[in-house]
Amino acid sequence: MSLVDRYRMYREANRKLNVKVMKACLERDAFMSAANLLSIAEGNAVFFDSMDETDVIMDFALNDYKVDGKNAVQIYRERYGGNELELDILDALLSSYTSLFKITSVSRREKLVFFNDIINKRCHIGLMDIALSRTATVGMLLFFRLLSFSDFNMASGVSFAFPGELESYLLRKYKKLRKKVESDSEAIKRFVSFFWLSKTDGLEMKYEEIL
């Protein structure tokens, strides 16, 4: 099996696994708490500006929001486990992280996009993404969750895109916004801050385009 075919297999399995985790282990209270942190809830209702935001809150609630120190992904792994492919994805999710990445180069033939991690100061991170490799612009900034496997990296499926010239501005705003997020978790502060920034300074982008 080629690397691209493995990527497609993992991408599809990840989509299905997210639904299984959500149905089995994401309690409504946790979902609403996550929505409140993102400032898209009022009372018992959640308000979306677009259908894409349902993917945003699910990515956030499943991976970053924790109850008694565990997120829904960890709870699912401990309770239900999975086949070899699912366990590989679950472990990648548990070790994943979000950051602001800057596109440095693109290999359309290999379906790879290369980034620098702006926040953590890591360079030359290769991301396999079939559609993004066709449309990526060098210098563009993307906030996403990075999943690492033995032979490739991929994004979780949700991203916020920003113009490259806003790099310094975004970092300054992030440092200010993170202080307003009512949480002790750095992962939550980061996701919420860049979600808010996507509302004010982000580029329009369909999440399925980077799957």
C-alpha cells in the first residue's frame, strides 16, 4: 500500500472514529462547557455561524476539554479500545497538539505541505494532505491539530487560515486573548484564542478541503 493510500485509509478511519467517540463518551455537560468556552453557547442552546463550526466544537470538545483529567478520546480508549488502526489513531490523538503553522513549501507530487510551527519554534514539519497540497500558498498561516504517525503526519480535519502577513499581529493578540480564557489548560487557551481570532481575522476556508 502506498503512503497516499495509507493516508486515505487513516483519514477515513479517523472520521468514523470521531463519531464513535462522540456518541460513546462525550457527555452533554462536557459539550456545553466546551461551547461556553468558545463563546457560542447561550443558556442550553449553541449558536453556529456556519455548519463548519459543528466540526470545530467536536474537535475541541473531544480532544482538549477534560473531565477529571481525561478527554473523551482517552476515556474511549480505556473503555472500548479498538482494532489496530483505531488504536494507532487514538494514540496519535492523545499525543496530538494544536499550534499556528506557516507554510514554507509544497510538494504537489508527494501530496505534502511543509510548515514551521510558529509557537513552538519547530521547523520543516511535513503534513500529508491531498487537497491542501493542490491549493496551498507559501506563507499562509494555518492553525490546526497535528497528528503524528510512524511514517506521516496529518491534520485532525479542522483548521483556521490566516494571511501570512498577520504573523506578528496574531502572536501578539494570542498572548492577550489567552489571558481571557477561563481555564488552566494551555491547550484550551490556545484553541479558544485562535477560534476567536478566526472570527475577526481569519480567511474563509472549508474544512473538508484540507482532509
